[in-house]
Amino acid sequence: GLLQFFDMEANPHILTVNNITYDLRNVTNAEAEKLRHLKIHEEHKGHEAMHLEMFLILVFFTFGSQLLLMCWKKYYNKSYHRFTLLGMWLFPICYSIYLLYIRFIVVWFLFSLTTGVMVYLSSCPKISTSTPRRVYWWFLFVHKISYGASLGGYFLILFTMFLP
């Protein structure tokens, strides 16, 4: 009796809403669902202000970050471009290593290695006559692959949305 009253969380059939204890075995399924819904609202009461605060913080942080990025780009253009390039290159691989996406890690390594070779070949003091063609071919190839993948993804989304 009394132990069961204090251990209501362990008994899924007992529910307290507005200081009234209900035994869900004695009510219909519709009433039980209504009581569970009322219990959720009771537990959530008073959190509206907190949700508004969280939303306002998100909005101000988003706009503030954008403003800071714009100022950084305007006044320190070189460091901005270096840092964003480094971040766009390293963030995906760090995330993939953390989640063990082996296929992405391999593709990233091969892409980085090939791009590094192209940068090295094009930055040598004396370059071969075939180097510009090779570098152009590599970046055109990467562009075509990216374009094809994005186009394919777009059509996949269209087909899944509009075909039954």
C-alpha cells in the first residue's frame, strides 16, 4: 500500500495528475491516453519562458556569429580564408574518424593526396608543359563528379517525393 504509493514511477499502471492518483487499469484506453497527455503537460508546465529564452539565444547567437564572420572577412581577409579553408578540409575528416566512416576516410585521403600532388606540381619553379593540362583536368574532373552527384541527389529527392 504505502510503499507502492511512494514507488509510483516503478508501477506503470499508477499515474498522478494534478495531485490525483489514477489506476490506469480501471479506466478505458482513451481515458488512459488522455491522462498520460495531461501528465506530460503538467510536467512541462512553466517551461514556456525557458523555450523562449533558448530561441532568443539561438537567434542572437546566429546573427551575432554572422556579423562577427563578416567583420573578420572584411578586416582580416587572408586569415579568414586560410582558417575557413582549413576548417572545411579538416572538419569532415575529424567527424568521419570519430564515427568510423571508413569509405569517406579513404576517399578524403585519396582526394587530398591527389590535390596535394597537383598543388606541388603547379608550384614548382620549373613546370612541365603537361602540368597545366593535368591540373586543369583534375579540377574539371572533380567539378564534374560533384555536379553529377548533386544532380543525382536532386533527382532522387524528386522521385522519392513525387512517385508513390
